[in-house]
Amino acid sequence: MIIAESLSDEPTAWLAERCRICEAAPGSTAFASAAGEANALVVRTATRVDAAMLAQLPALRVVGRAGVGLDTIDLDACRRGDIRVVSTPDANTQAVVEYVLCLLCDALRPRLFMDHPVDNAEWRQLREDVVGLWQMDELRLGILGLGRIGSRVAQVARAIGFEVVFNDLLEIPESQRHGARPVSADELFTESDVITLHCDGRASNRGFVGASLIASMRPDVVLLNTSRGFVIDEAALASFLRANPGATAILDVHAHEPFTDTCPLLGVQNAHLAPHLASRTVRAMEAMSWVVRDVWTVLEGGAPIHASD
């Protein structure tokens, strides 16, 4: 079995007790040496499992994605090769929701910490300068995509006091909306003070947040993306942010990761770019690493809990 990207220690040790593992990145000598006999491949975010990759792994029976989205795995190619794909769809929900809440606080509640004493005049001036423009219970939060993470964000946002609206490709039962109100995508972008994207990796979501929706946003909107970078037209967003200095975009995911100096959002003062951190808690990373249980189940001939088919 090949582990292409590092997993947490306990799941790795558990797997090593059951089979011979090779921890090797694609393109390395160790990967090439193990590829001919490897019956399983475990990946995280960076490894693309496509037809060319599968051609290097003639004995492969299962791919384990230590994470949620399967955007980097060619499911059709895997099916043609009778290769099972397993993942951990709910492993990082809490971590991502907490991260979204942190981003909301960063955007809406300015904070200042002091490391030296000041006199009364400077103390008063600091308190005058550091003032939040809004409270969350004054604002409308629009959620694009009310799946596992989006619905949990709705629950938390409603508890804080946001008015919450959402748009989703599917009909979401009222019991799963947590008080959020369904609206069209146009209304969500036009009328929301804060917009958070929670779109899955289906092809129809590529470029969904295009120039028209972006141009319709409020000039002081806060836009968050912790889902997929390819959902947003980055060039159109860069133009909007330059034209609307009161708007803010906080993007944890990007069309290309890592992004290069060609990224149109680089240098845009009100665009804040993070290196894909939403799921980076010890607990979430370990929960995702336990995909090895389903990988082993497939190798043993059993039925995995979370398979793509």
C-alpha cells in the first residue's frame, strides 16, 4: 500500500500492523518502486488520481481520500478499472465551521491587543478607533450550498443572531435548514451582507460565482470561500474588489494551489488569501486519516462505510 501524503500517527501505525506500507510522494523513486505491486493508494489534497496515475498502479484495488471532496480523483477512470474510492465525508465538518466563524469574527469585529502602557488620551483614542461597524444580529448571511458544512454554518449563524438565507441545487428539507430561508442565487448575492460558499466539486459548480453574480454583490459585502477555489471567477472578483474598497473577500481555497504570481487576487488590498487551513485541526486531520479503516475493509473484501459508489 502506498501513502502518498502523510497521515496522522495512530491511523498510520494501525495500518502498518496489517500490511506493508510505503510512504512516498508521486514522482519519487520510492513511489515508482512500489507502484507495480501496490493494491491501495491513500491521498489527501495534493495528489491527483487520474488515468495516467492509475496506469502506474496495475494492481490497485482501492483509493482512499483522507478528506471530503473527490475533486482530484477521476471517479470514471477508477470505475473503469474496478477500483473502489473511499473517503471521510464528515470528518472535518466541525473544524471547517469553527474556521468560518473565526473568519466572520475577523471580518466583522476588529480587535487590538496592547503590549505597553498608554496614557489616558491614547487609551481613549484606541477605544474610539477600534469599533465594529456591525453586529452579527444586524446582518443577513447568505450560504451558497446547504450540505453538511453549509447546514451546520446555518445552525451556528442563526444561534448568533444572523438572518440566514441559502441557495442550493437540491431541495433541502425544512428540518435540515436550521431556520435558513431558501432564495434564488441572484437574491442571495444581491441582498446578503455576508456570503459564504460551501459548494461541492461537481462540474456544474466550476465558475458558478461568475462576473454577473459578483457584480451584483453589495459594495460592502464580506465574501468567504472555504469550499472550492474553482467556484469563483478570480479575475472578476479582483475587479470587483478594486472597484469596491469597502468589500472584503477572505479566501481559503484557490483555483490553483499553491497559487502563483499570476493569481489575479494577489496585491488586491481587500482580498485576504489563506493556504487552505479550514480543516487543519489535530482532531479533524486524524479523523480524515482514519480513511485507512475503509481502505483495509475493501482489501479484506468487506463493504466500506463511505464509498463513492
